[in-house]
Amino acid sequence: MAYCPPNSYEFTYLDSPEFYILSLHFTAFFAVPIYIFTGFLIVFKTPQSMKSVKFSLLTFHCWTCFVDVVFSILVSPFALAPLYAGYPMGVLQWMGVGIQHQAIFSMASTEAMLVSIIGVYENRFYILTHFRQWWGPVRIPWYIFNYFLALAAFWPVYYLVPDQTNARESVILQLLVPSFCLNAPFAYIWYSAKFKYYNQKLTNFSIILIASHGLFSSIFMLFIQIPYRKVVWGYCIFWMRGVGIRCLERSSQEDKSVFQSRMSKIVLY
């Protein structure tokens, strides 16, 4: 197994904290407006056919975006993967918040986001299941218990230091994006610590990918959920006509789409 000791490692700008923090802030600069726009669509443009999933979708979106803000702005942890060590470089550090508090805050936020992902699946289960009579009264205590575990799990460490089938498919596809953006970096960090492999470039890009998963999830949501995609196309057409670009909107049946629904196309002329 390859081992890269510090005296043989060639440092570049990609390894530096300066590149790392600049990349996080650059990502956040473009991501925050997309977070707000996506939240606006969920709150005000969700059709009646998706009302049952609206709250869980909004909760999931808020938590994923909040975790992005934590990693890219508030905490910005500069990690040394082989040692499971690092130090914060974010706004909370400038404000004098203790490192242990920032660590607990980051981990608890991530756990709460994972609970929101489970909540999306639970919502689909509640809608599709035949056991509503006994599951309905248990839902609220179940959510409270899971969020309590998410927020309380790391306190010991601190003291030591639409169509139902189509909707289900779209939700699962939407959750694949944050899952990949989280699993791949965490897998590398685990590998780095397990086999003592040091590569600061990959560590930096891993944390940047973690801090960007909400951005990718938001963009994916805008195009995989049909109602939101139609609104985005409408805004695009409105903007192009506003700047003098002549265009027509045509609808065609897309048989190969996973949703088997009408797709809008913009034709310039």
C-alpha cells in the first residue's frame, strides 16, 4: 500500500489553506443564491399533487444547504486526513467560538441532515403504506427521537474533549447526489487514515465536495422534479425575451424519460 511521508511529498498551491478557503468561499458565492431560489420554488411553486412531500422535501433542502454553509463559511475545517485532525478557518473561528464547539456543531448538523434524508423516505412510506392507522400517531415522536439522537450523539465526545411511482423514482434519484458527494469524500478520508496515506490536495477537494453537496442537490432538484423544471424553463424564456432573444416553447413527449412526462424545449429563431 502506498505511503507518502511528509519529507517526500511535493506541496503545491492546491495543498495550501489559501486555495482551500478560497475555493469554499467561491463555491458558496454561487451556491447561496441557488439555495434561496430552490427554496422559493419548493415553498411557492410546489403543485397540489406534490403537497404530501412538500414539507419533507423542504426540510431536506434546508438541512443540506445548512450543512454546506457550515462547511464552506461558518466552520471551514482544514483537515489532515491521515490523523483525523485539522483546524477551523471559518467565521466562527474569527468570532472566537471554541474548536470543540465547532466540531460538535459540524457533526450534529451533518447528523440532522442525514435524519432529513431518512425523513424523505419515511414520507413516501407513510403515503404508500397500508399501516397509516398505527404509524400516523408514531410519526412525530419518531422524528423527535431521531433529531434528538442526531443532536445528542456527539455530546459524550464533547465532554471527553406527483405520481407515486414517478415521485418515488425522482426522490431516490435526487438523494443519490448528496449521497455520492458525501460517501466518496468520507471513503477517501477513511482510506487515508486507515493506510496512513497523505495527500492534502485530495483532502482539500474532499472537504470542498462535501461543502458543495447541497449545491449539486439543489441543481439536481430543479431539473429532476418536473414542476420546478417547468418554472425554471419559464424564467429562462422570460429572461431571454427580456434581453431581445426571440424564442418559442414547445412541448414534446419524451418516451425515454424516467418520468414519462412532457418535456419543454426552447427553440430560438
